[in-house]
Amino acid sequence: MTKTNASTPRETLVAHTGQQLSLSPTAVMGIVNVTPDSFSDGGRYTTPDRVSERVGVLRDEGAALIDIGGESTRPGATPVSTDEELSRVMPVIERVRADYPAMFLSLDTSNPEVMAAGLAAGVAMINDVRGLEAPGALETVAGYNALVCVMHHKGEPPTMQAAPAYDDIVSDVADYLAERVRICGSYGIAAERIVIDPGFGFGKSLAHNVALLRGLERLRVDDCPMLVGVSRKSMFAKLYERDTPEARLNGSLAAAFWAASHGVGMIRAHDVQATVDMVRLAHALVQ
């Protein structure tokens, strides 16, 4: 197993845009999917006007940053072309930057061309579910000296939930993340610019996801902050044996409380206000 440093995760991120993001208390990342087929909000926010309005709501609810994505990565999703992804995300990024110039923006993409366009337009962080594995992704992020979230995944969205298997899920994911941080460093992306994400639901069974939540502290790499994204995921429908909005919300909030209690720096959420409340309680109890 790759050795990791269990030092305390850093509490502030500094973007190439000059923006700073505090991770203490845990920052809540609001989700805006500019897609027709995302599992939770696909088709709801596909125009700059609607996205701008939604960002204002999430900001008022307490979102510290907004994650904008133009390609669904839900299980079974199919890829989109570079031109299609750009046409979805760039108009809304430009509008949000104009309407909310202080908002810390994250761009959810694995495409280096989309990364470059977003970073040039003022996006503060790249959130890559494929861990900068695409040809040119490492060079693009390094060229902008950008912040990046690298996520563990196993397989691709169309097939990733087809019987995923691991020797030891926590060790395997920790090894992958440590190796990606090392590779990023070899391309000039310093650890201080990296956030790690265990990738809940990306090639994991319910048992794998539960084990990862239980083992969050074993997943640390150097002092890189961690992002946890479990909002409204099917793991909770499976755990509670009922697929209702309430079941998914209850699980999401409980996981957010657990993550914030265990030093996670960032939580990606659809239900921002409720997640902010959970984070505030978790930090009050820990302190």
C-alpha cells in the first residue's frame, strides 16, 4: 500500500483567480447540472437565466462554492462531444461570473478543452471524476496553476456499476488517490492545489460505499482536503430498501454530518440549506 501522510488537512484553498475558500467549517458545494439527463436535476437548469437564478438561491442558502457540470456521469450515462459540453457550460459560466463575480466556481469535467475554456473564463477549480486521466488534462491544469479535485473511479459510467470488486476498498482507493497526487506533482501541480474525492458510487457497491464512509480518516493523502459527494445517491435507497426522495435526503444529510464530524473539507450537495445545517451542528459538537 502507498504510504500516506495523516497530517491535518489544510483549511484554505487559494485559486489561480486569487479567490480563497475556507474549509473550516466544512464548505458546502452547491450542484448545478447543465444537462438534460443528470439523475437528480437534469433538464431543470439549461439556460443562463435559470442557472443564474439557481446560483443565487444556493448562495443565499449557504453554498461556499458552486459546481457546474455539462455532462452527466450517473450510472449508465453516455458521453457527450466536446462541442456539446462547451455549448452547455460556457454560456452559464460567463453569466454566473458576471452576476456573482465573487462566487467560487468549480467546473465538473474530464475534458481538457473544456477545462481550459472554463479556467480562462474564471473558474477557480476543476472537479474531475476521472482523476485527470484524460490525455492533456494534467498539462491543462498545471498550465493554469489551477485547483483540482481528483476523484477515484472504477470503470466508466455506462458499465461502472456492473459488479465492481476490490481487494480492500479503503486501501485500494487510498492507493489510487496517493498515486494521482504523486503524478500531479510530477506535472507541477502542487499538493496544496489538490482536493481528493473517494468517488462514492463510481464503481462501488453499497458495502463499498459504507466502508469508505467508515474509513474516511484512512483515505487522507498528505494534507490534501477531501471532498465527499453522496447527495441523493442510490446507495441510500438500497440501504433503506425504499427509493423515495425522503430516504435519499435522510441518508445524504446523515452522511454529511458524519463527513463534517471526521474532518472532511468539502461536501457536494443538492440540498444546500439542510446540508449547511448538518455541518454547523457537526462542527459545534466537535468543537
